Amino acid sequence: MPTPCDNVDELLAPVFLEFGKAVYICQCFESSLCLLLSMMAHESAQGEDGAFQAAWDFHSKKTLGHLLKSLRERIEVPEELDEYLSVGVDKRNEIVHGFLTKNMARLADPKGRLEVERELVTLKQEVKRRDIVVNSLLDALLKKYGLSNEILKRNADRLWDYLNPEDPSGDH
């Protein structure tokens, strides 16, 4: 016989799944900015050994807001783009800093759960849009090395398929 806890877990599972997806997109956005800044540092150091890793080590310990500030310090970011990315930082912070706890009362109500889930989808999409913009900036640098995000994604897909072969029964 299911316990009340089982029912709560089942009812909240879609919200937690969406929350996990949103947090993952937030991490992608941060990593993309960190990668961009690290590649820029590598370029500034004219490919000096260790420049990329030193920049990555430095930037990967910074907050998303600080990463955006560092980008502004490295290049002239057009005001419209700066505002657009700043909204992404705000949306990311809304997700990561207490979104579920702030909405706990709404999660107890079936209609409220659906609203919270939809809000997470919207917030996630807003952050993802900013990540796409940062990745377009990354593509400009990657092009110099004969790479692109698309090539890197294809290589990652191939590696995934290699490491996760289909089971003859159809299961992984």
C-alpha cells in the first residue's frame, strides 16, 4: 500500500524533473561564459601554455554575475546585449536561489504545481536563449581552430553512442 510520502514524491516528480533541467541549463550558461573567457585569455596570451587552464581555474570559481562583469571588462559589450545577458543572470538566480522553497505552498496545490512547472519551463528557456548567444560568440573563436559548437556536439554524440551501445534486446 502506498504511503503518503510515495504520493508526494510521485506528485512532485514532474516539478523536480523540470527543476533539474533548469539547473542544468543554468550550469551550461555559466560554463559557456567561463569557456568564452578562458578562450579569450588563451588568445590574449597568444596560445601560451597554461593560459587557458589558468583562466578556467580562475573563472570557474566565480559567480555568473562576476563572469558577465569579466566579459564586460575584456570586450566592449553592446548595451542591448549586456542587458539581455543580465536578464539571463537574473533568471538563473531566480531558479537557483530558492525557487522551490519560495513556491512550497503552491506545490501543495495541484493547480499551483502545474503553474510552478510552467514557470520553470519559461525560466529555463530564457536562460537557454542567453546560452545560445554566448555560444555564438564562442563559435567565432572556435572557427579559428577549425571547430564549432556543432562539430563538438557531433563528437560528443559519437562518444556517447560508443560508450552506450544499444543492447540487442533494445535496452541500454
